[in-house]
Amino acid sequence: MVNERVRCWNTKDPLYIRYHDEEWGTPLHDDKRLFELLILEGFQAGLSWELILKRREAMRKAFSGFDPEKIAKYTDKDVTRLMSNPEVIRNRAKILAAINNARMFKDITKTFGSFDAFVWSFVGGKPIDHALKDFSKMLSESEESQAMSRELKKMGFKFVGPTTCYSFIQGAGLVNDHLIHCFRYKQIRKQTKTNK
């Protein structure tokens, strides 16, 4: 029955279907999960999101549950451990960026009170509804993702270009980029109107 629903993505991969149905585009306000998503989007650069989803559980385990406080304390020993783990994305620059970003995360929470407050400030605190009819109208970056990228880079974050930030914005539900014929589009619209 579930597979008969109309979705944005034409996929039969149960992992992708579950991600689409339960996570992608759903407004996210938990600091730790927002941090995890930003780090995973950085790891995804040049790779497929499918690969990230397949490795996500192993990455969570290897990166201390994506706890920014723990990752901020990582040493060269941890970098070596991660680089020798075949279950994670073994890209030294991305691993170092994740550690760096965990250290910068503290500054954002000090300045803005939470990572959530910082992130959602780029869309005025509520999701932007793009009401997309097809994927040809979907953006790869936006004014909001460009502004977020600029601010994050200014604060010392790495692997946070405007395209990566737009993928993050989509995943965290700062925009509703579900296609209008997708069953999740109306659910998310209803949810965001109810939460006002």
C-alpha cells in the first residue's frame, strides 16, 4: 500500500523511500540532528545521497553519534581511526572539516542561543513553500543558501558551499521542495500551518 503513494522521487530503494517519507523536507529543530545533517551534506559533496544514507548508521557510530561536543575534542588519533574505517566516507579533508565544524558549532550556539535559531533565521523562522510542479523548477542554490554559506564560512566552517547549504535547507525542511503532487507536500504544509 505504502509504495502506491505518489512521491517526488521515482525509487524502489526502501532506504530512500523511508528517508523521503519520514525525514526529507520535514521541518527540523533539533540542534544535534541539524548538525548531523550539515555534516552529512558536506560528506555528500561529489557523491550520491544514496551512498550517504547507506553509510549513515556507520557514520553515526564512528562519529560519536554526531555529538558536536565529542567531535570537537577529536585528535589526530581519531582522524587515523576514521581513515582506517571502511564503513565511513574516508576523505581526509571532509573528516577534518567535520571536526573543525564541530568546534565552530559552539560559537554559533553561544552567539545565537542555538544552532536551530541560527539556521532558521535565514528563512524568517518558517518554511518557504516553493509549490514545485516538476523537478526542472527545483533550485540547486538560493539567496538563503548563499547567505547561509557566507555566514558559515565567515565563522570558519568548511564544506558549506551554497549548493551544500541548499541541500541542507531542503533536508531540514526550511523549504518545502516536495512536488505538489507528492503526498508529503500537503502533509508538510498542514503541519507547518498547525505549528504557527
